[in-house]
Amino acid sequence: QVQLVESGGGVVQPGGSLRLSCSFSATFFKYATMNWYRQAPGKERELVGMLTNGGSTDYADSVRGRFTISRNDAKNTMYLQMNSLKPDDTAVYYCNGDRFGVHYWGQGTQVTVSF
């Protein structure tokens, strides 16, 4: 069974930082595009950023310059470094692997940005 497991969520004050982790099988997802999505209450799930197997990244306009995606295959882990967090970043964050058009999802981790 393919598993993606997120961790690292929590409560942080505006302006603070968090790093989310996603553990996955680097072998299974070797040629996949790995993504982070988020879903805020009452809103649709949105793409936060993506990392192709070639190492290219792209980000939503709302997070560009503040968030960074990286991956360490030796540790079977992908990361989402989030800096300068805003209350609008509050959401459940999901790790996603797009492997040949088939999407695999983690269970999500809650990030709350609040005083």
C-alpha cells in the first residue's frame, strides 16, 4: 500500500516559520512530481507548490518567495519550508505524489497561524 505521511504541523504566530515533512517511498515516486496542497475551512483544496523529478519547482502566487519545497530521497522525505506565515496560510496541508497521472495523498496536517 502506497503511503504518504505528513508531519510538522502546529500553531505558529504570524511572521513565524514551520517546516512540514512528508515521508514517502523515494523508489516508488522516483519519477513523480511531488506536490503540496492545502485546504482552508470552507474553501477548495489548492495547489501550494510542486517539485518535478527533474528538480524544477513552481509555487502559487500567494506563497511564492515565502515557501520552499525540497526533497531528500536518501531520507525518503519531502519538505515544505514555510516562512513569514500569515493567518491566511491556516489550512490542512496535504502531501501529494503524481506518478504517471495517478495521484496519491497523505492524510494531511493542520497548520494554524494565529496570535
